[in-house]
Amino acid sequence: MRDLFDKIYRDKGPLGKWAEYAEGYFVFPKLEGEISNRMKFNGKDVITWSINDYLGLANHPDVRKVDAEAALQYGSAYPMGARMMSGHTDLHEQLQEELAAFVKKEAAYVLNFGYQGMVSTIDALVGKDDIIVYDVDAHACIIDGVRLHMGKRFTYKHNDIESLEKNLDRATKMAEQTGGGILVISEGVFGMRGEQGRLKEIAALKEKYKFRFFVDDAHGFGTLGATGAGAGEEQGVQNEIDVYFATFAKAMASTGAFIAGDKEIMDYLKYNLRSQMFAKSLQMQLVVGALKRLDMLRSDKSHKEKLWNIVTALQSGLRDRGFDLGTTQSCVTPVYLQGSIPEAMALVKDLRENHGIFCSIVVYPVIPKGLILLRLIPTASHTLEDVQITLDAFSSIRERLENGTYKRMSASVMAAMES
């Protein structure tokens, strides 16, 4: 018998092997200062394109005032206990009612955390006889939720309706044998690519295949749709989504999440979500803060308008300069480049140190080998000046990538790591 930790000593994993060189700079970086379009990194001012504060509410004075007052009134502990035992309040119920109305559903249920809530919701919705069919590019929280499933699951090619139908055929035959049902899961907006899920086309298959539809709309909530109700509203199929999920961590710049759907379904879930039944309730200061943020989403459209002005300027500017943004249909702005991981490190260091641009870097195994993805998250806090500086910086780094500068720089990095 071998030591359980042998694998840890031998193989740090595809990202962990870079830890000694990358940690603190490329991974686990430390941004400082108030959440904004401009922050500090390693003591230098940088334009920050990696904060999911879409509507610029994180540092809004009205939001900070309500957050501070709620913390003063309730502290950070109240209410103590799980919702079912001692952590339920009128304000939790009020937030649920307002969220349900906002996303055009009968009822909603507030969750402590988005990731935890997604895993637990999938676990509660399906049993061993049921079949899950989900997009292969689904977020890690969906994948982890599916891993808990004791029954069969199939992936379909990303946003590929033909592949979805093939897998629904397989799932239907299996469900007829097991006596179970089918759950289809998609994201409203895929956080890396920025593409909207093909919700309208998926919903059109419900009558034929008799499945229930679960949508993770973390990036669509507050940013898409006429009222901000998300990707389902944007595509005109909000009513066809059986269970709608979104977090407070993006447009609402806070902590927590919620699910919404028919009242009977929500009543079932609130009694069967293990992560909520056996975990402390969402703190009151966050509930009060979420009510304020939701009110701002409803009553003040200027934040969303400002966001999309910046999105349009950034994305059209990058495309005009010949950059590949894939097929993003949202605020998420991915820039695809060709290069190795060491080249990506050299490129990002140049961006941060010499151009004052901080954005997220995504490499293998999240995306295929040989690709570099620089993901930019525009917000209502950014300015057109920020956009112009960033466009010029990206033109510069592409030139250096193409002329081999970063390849030569990365050679010294690789030599240092191997020594």
C-alpha cells in the first residue's frame, strides 16, 4: 500500500507545477485599494479588468452607506444558525419575494454562496434514476454538482444543439428504462468565452423531450435583458426556464446567490438543499445590502447603460485592431492569442509592469494548449480613457508576442525553473 500523499509529492498538477514561479503574481495576486477601475498591484497603479463588479456598485456611496449601517445594526454574526432552525428572518423572505418578481418567477430562495448553492441544487433536483445532460463547458460548480449524481449523465458539445439532441435521445431511452426524468443544464453566459447559452433553442426542445431546464445565469443577471433579468429575458424564454440560478457576486457586487422558479419547486428545494439546511444562514448585513443593490438594479438604469457603453467601446476597439474575441455575446471580453504558458507569463508581466493593465490570464488546462486567453471584465466604473490606454497596450503586446520577444524572455524563465 502506498502513502496517500505520494501523488501530491510527485505531481503538483498542471497549474500547481508553476506555483513557485507564479504564486503571488500570476496566481493568487494581491490587488489593493478600493474596488474600482484603478487599483494598486505590487505598489503600482493599474487599470483593473479582472473585478466582476459589472454595475460599479461595490464602491458606490449609497451601497457602502447601507452596508455600514447594516453592519452596525446587526453585526457580522446575526442571525446565528441555519435557516430551518434559527436563522430565518422577515428580511430574508422580503429579499426572496423581490428577487422572484425581478426575474419573473413565482418564488425564490436565497443561498449562502453561489458555488455551494449550485452543487446542492443539482444534488436535490435529481435522484439515481434521473439523467443529467449538460454543456461540456459548464462552470466548475455545475461539474462538481453533477459529480454527486448517482445516476447517468451526458455532456453535449458546447452550445451545439445537434449534439444536445443526440444526447437527449440517449437520455430519453435510458429514462424510459429507469423510470426517471431528465435535467438539462446550461449557463446563461459562459464566463470564460462570454457566449450566451443557446437558451431559446434548448427551450424549444422541451416539448419533444420532456426535460426540465436549469440555467446558471451568474454573468447574465443584472447585465442582460430589458430589465436586467438576465439571459432568459434577453432571449425571450425566461418562462421556459424551470429553475433559474444567479449569484450576488457579479452585478450585485456582494456575497450570496438565489434560485427561482415555481413556488412548489422552491418549497421542495428549501427543505432538501443540504448546503442550506446544515449551514449558517446568510448574514443579515448581506441580506440588507442585497435589498439595496436589487433596488438600484430596478430603479436606476444608468449603471447598466454605462456598463454597455464601456463594453461596446472595448470590444469594438479590439475587433477593429484585429483581435480575436471569439463569439462573445456579453460583457465578458476574451482576447485569444497564440503562445505557450511561459510566453503568457512574460506577456502579462509586460502588461502589468510597463502598461499598467491588470487582467486575468487563462491557460492550459482551462483552455487548449498553445492558446493564451486574456479575459477582460468591463464595468460601469471604467472610463473611455481606460479603454483607449488598454487598446494601445494590447497592440504593443501583440507585436512583441509575434516578433518573438516573449519567447526569448520566457526561455530564461524556463531555465530558472529547471535549475
